[in-house]
Amino acid sequence: MIDLERLGRALTNTWDVIAYDVLKANGGTINKGTLIEYVINYMDTYSNLSEDNLQEWNNLQRSEQLKLCEMTFIYEEYCY
């Protein structure tokens, strides 16, 4: 069974690690869709999930991953 709360924290953790560099590369502002793509691309590296939980994440359909990201990242734009 997938732990949605754990995956939500992992998504947030991943964004926390990459946010500064991503925002800097994008002029200080990024839209939700672009943010989600970055986070999905870096989940394997920065999520701090266990091997089993990471495998669960990777086994999800892309549409399910996007749905979880949409629930986690609620704003249309992010900036520093």
C-alpha cells in the first residue's frame, strides 16, 4: 500500500533541495507544471525515500505521479 503522506513529504523534500538552483535558472519564478517536472525528474536523487518506497513511486503510472504532485504543490507559481 502506498503511503501518500510519505510520498507527499518526499516530493516536498525534493523541491526543497532543488528549489534554489531551479528558481535561479528560471529567473526567480517557476510555474507549477515546470516545478512538477523538475521534482519528478529528481525524485530518485533527492527524495530520501527508502528503496522500497522509491520503487513504489517509480511503479506508479505517470498520471498518478502527476496527480500526487498536483495535490502537493498547490500554488500556480513559485518564486523566491
